[in-house]
Amino acid sequence: MKLTEAEWQIMNALWQKHPATARDIMDRLPEEVNWAYTTIKTMLTRLVEKKAVGEVKQGNTSVYEPLVSQQRARLSAFRSLLDQAFDGAVGPLVHFLAEQEQFTAKEKAELKKILESDAESKGE
């Protein structure tokens, strides 16, 4: 499942606390996100169509629940990035990350530690 940047905003607000109404979600969005209520409702409708969000009517109010976990959505986004930018290969991605100048020495050491720990747990 591929989420747009705007849909990520909605999903992040919904993952914070659910079930939630469109107004609840609107209140949880970052301040710089200044969408109209109708825009949020439209995006929620799209997320329901994508089967990322479930909708239950309680009287005149729709209540929304995430059907996709944050972990699953992240994995899907990661796989998409990996496929598009690195031909599906993890090695070039790790090499790219390690070469980035914006990483501090501490962050690079943490990345190395994670990779070594993962290799050890897999018996490599």
C-alpha cells in the first residue's frame, strides 16, 4: 500500500489514538497542517477505499480505526523506496547511508552496531 505525504499525516494522527473522529484527527495534526475539515474527510474516505482505515457510523458521526499498523505501512514505504532508488538491493542503501555526511560519528557507530547485532542474531 502506498500512502501519499498527506495520508501519512492523517495516519500518524490516527495511530496516536484511535478510534477517532475526523475532528479528533484534525486536532492532532501538526500546527503547520492547516487543512479544512472537508479536506480531512476526503482523505479519510480515500484511506477507507485503500483499506488502510476502517469506518464505523455512530449516529451521524463517522469513527475511524487504522486497519494497517504503523510498522506495516513503514515496511511498505521502505520496500517501495528500496525498489525504486536502489533496485531492491539493501547493500547499496546501507552504503549510501554510511556515506552521508549529515550522520554524526555516533550515529554511524549505532548503525554499525545494529547491523552487527542483526548479523549475529542470524548466525552470520
